[in-house]
Amino acid sequence: MAAAEVGDDVLDGDPTMRELEGRVAGLLGAGDALWTPSGSMGNLIALMHHLDRGDAFLAPTGAHVLDAELGTAAWLAGGMPRPMDHDAGPGKVSPAAVRRAAGSTGPYYTLRTTLLCLENTHNAAGGAVTAPEEHAAVVAAARGAKLRVHLDGARLWHAAVALGVPPGALTVGVDTVQVCLSKGLGAPVGSVVAGSAEFVEEARRLRKMLGGGVRQGGVLAAAGLVALDRMDRLSEDHERARTLAAGLRERGWLVGVPETNIVLVAVADLDGTIRRFADAGVRASTMAGQVRLMTHADLTDADVTAALERIGPVEPTRPGATAPASGRAARLRGDRAPAHPAGS
Ligand SMILES: Cc1ncc(COP(=O)(O)O)c(C=O)c1O
């Protein structure tokens, strides 16, 4: 970062920024790309570009643009959110559901559904992966219904590594895509939003409007280039997440088999469990009504072992020992995990 060649990215460009943006555009099969300070800003820029007031957009339930960006899709981009059930598996919507939800043109006083916003991997669904053929079918359905498509690919690298496919195989047919250089890749800051050259020209204006233009951005872009070099390392995080999940199951916790680096633990007493983990020195957060644990670039195998020892078994007298009331637990058991040793 200290050695990065820099310019003024707000004025006439920064060479390291351009290198990063060019490389990401190439990886994603896009015409061009633009660095943004955060994934939320990258998503917002794309949605501001796609949506007008009076429009509606579709997104799978729990999508980051629906639940974790303070409603900016509606109050800044102007689109009313229409969440869709995961009818095609965790984090996924089916082509038929997209066709149904897109509907047909209504009277002038009804919202126009103009955009489908996908998320791969889907964070709140536990880092769930959408495969290229599933992606292509949903995008084709959206296109057939005259919708534009934005892909929130904050964690797209995880999906690509988990599937063993190039990232560009997961962006086919989309108008715009946002990817994060932080998250599992480990850069301290930065995301990239990509699309056609015309989109990026407009996105640069929108980024400035939101206060996201930076001057000697090459310092930050250099970290992004290092992050991209380390993409293949994500498979280690996925392996550690599986080890962590298996260890938790052995200790009686209700956990599915993670597809990437996110481990969701279904518990009845969410706050109590987070406190218990914190008291033991394991930092966890909440996600979709469950406890979320992540593996990342700074963790070793020994850290995973230590975390399991600190967390320990579910205690039968504690609320976490009983199966939660939601159907999520059954889905975890039935679809993605071996039988849970009930009450153990
Ligand atoms: C799927 C998804 N999209 C967008 C974001 C937002 O990224 P940022 O925190 O950089 O704004 C996140 C962050 O976790 C995410 O998981």
C-alpha cells in the first residue's frame, strides 16, 4: 500500500485504482468497473442507476439490500422492496417465482416492478451458494419478464471458490454486480461495482454525489489487488467452517453444513447464547434469528479448535439445548445436516 503509484481519483484518475478496476472488470466479464468505499455504497449506486420513484424491485428474503442497508434502496434509490421466498433452496428464488412476481403492467397507480436483485453467496441464508446454471435460469426468467438484474456479489468470490468456477461464470446476464474486497478476502476497505462502460460513467457521478470519491485512492486499491491475489485461499476458510460446524454438532449444537465460511447456529435464546460465547472469548453476531460465526483470513486451525473448546457442549438445562420453534431447525436437519443428537 505504501509503495502504490497514486494520482487523484476525483480529478483525472489514479493508476492503481484503474489497475484494480480493470482487473475486477475482467474477472467479472464486465465492460468496466468502479471502486467504492463499501459494498453498501456499491449496491446503492447500482440501485440508484436502475430504479426510479414508483418502481419496485424483487430480492430474496433477508437480502442485504432489503434488511441491512437502512432502506436506502427505497428512500434514496426510490424503489419499493418486494421480498421473495427462498423457493429454490437457501438464498435462492426460482425462475417461475420471478416470472410470477414480475407480473404484468398494472393501472397507472400501481408500482412497476423493474429490477431483480440477487445475492450470491446469500449472507443471511448462511453463505448459501447459487450455481451457474441456477443463476442463468433465474436471470433468463428476469430478462424474459423485462426486468433488469443487479447481483449483490459481496461474497461472490466465496461462491466461485466453493464451486470451483471462475467468478465470471456467476455474473452471466446481469446488468450490474457489486463485489467486496474486504469480507473474506481481507482488504481493510473497498468494494467494486461493475457493469457496462456507460453504467460506470454514470456510477462515477453517483459515487461523487454520495461522497464516495477519494483522492490518492491507490493506497486502498493496492490492498484490493493483494486481496484478489489471495482469493484461492478462501477454500481454507470453507474447510475451517466445516470443521467448526462439525465440532459444534458433536457438542450438541444445532448447525447445518456450511457451504462457504458462514456457520449459523439455531438456538432458542439468541441473546443469551451470544453473551455466553462472548464470556468464553468467542465473538459471534446474530443473523436471520440465529447465531453467526465466521471463518476468515486471520484464523488458523488452532483458533477453530480453541473456539470449540471455549464454546463447549450445549447444556441440557440451557435454552440452547432445545430445538428452536422455527422451521429453520428442521430445514437444517432435513436438508443440509446429519441428524441432530436431540437434547444432547
Ligand atoms: C451480501 C452483502 N452485501 C453487502 C454488504 C455490505 O458491505 P459493506 O459492509 O462493505 O457495506 C454485505 C456486508 O456484510 C453483505 O454481506
